[in-house]
Amino acid sequence: MGRLGMVGALLVLCACGAELKVGKSIGLTPITGDTKVALSANRACETVDCRVTFNRAVMMATKQELSQLDDAVKAIDLELKELSFTDVERNVKLGADRLRSGTIVVGDDLVIGVAQLEHLPLTLRLEGLALEEVKAQVARGEGATLMIHAEIVIGPPMPRTLLVKYDVQPSLVLGIR
């Protein structure tokens, strides 16, 4: 189906406000992986809560994956299947007893509280200005990248190395904006 045919089909489908979600079925690659974060050795953190902050840019989709559907995309849903923190040396996954508070911010707009990590999967919707920034990246010939900023408070003892594992499935939400 050509671009005009797709837009026509969407107009019919979405005329009453319905949405069509497409993700893995059209080749949107899951965002999965892990990263190790070396934490500074602060003796005080062996007995009291300490704040940890880190940033990371994550490639959400390539230009090729998004370019054909640009006009019809009204949002991008991110299904967060896993986001876990593990103390590497002790081989202990940090749960609610050690993750005292904090937030993970995705692309300046989407905020996940550490308490929400106990109730995954969770779907976050990227729309409005955040979506326009992603579209601008694609228009410049870049892949769609989101900045992740995490600020969490970890109870003692402080890990020397923190393993962050993540698994997110992006889906395009097609419809009339």
C-alpha cells in the first residue's frame, strides 16, 4: 500500500478517535541491554542513604524505522518491561527495601518513580513536544534518541558497581492528531 493509501486507511480507521498501535510487528527493535555504573567509594554511604545520579542517551528507533510513518504518528508508546538495579559485587537485586526514593526521567517529560518499578510492565506515552523533538531528529537524518536521567536514593550498603538492566518495546501510535 502506498503512502496515500495508508493515510486514507488511517483516516477511515481513526475518524472516530481510534488508534492503531504497531511495534515489533513492523520491525521496531526492542530497547534492551544493561550498563554497569561504577559508584564512588564514600564511606558514609555504608551506613546512611546516598543519592546516585546518572545520564544515558538511548537509541529508540532508526530513521529507517520511523521515516515512512512520520505523518501518521501521533505518539510513541514505550512498554517498560524491565528496569532493574543490581549490586554487582553482592549479586543482589535492589528492591523496595534498598531503593528508597527517586525518579527516572525519560526525554524530559516522562517520569517513573522507583515505587512503580515494582509493578512492571508499565506503558509510557511520548507525545507533544517530546514527540516533536524525536521527529526533528529523524528529519535531520538522525536516529530517534531519548535522554534518560536517573536520580535514586539507595539504602546502605552502597554498591561499588551498579548493574542497570532494561527492556523496553517501542510502539508507534498511529492516528489523527
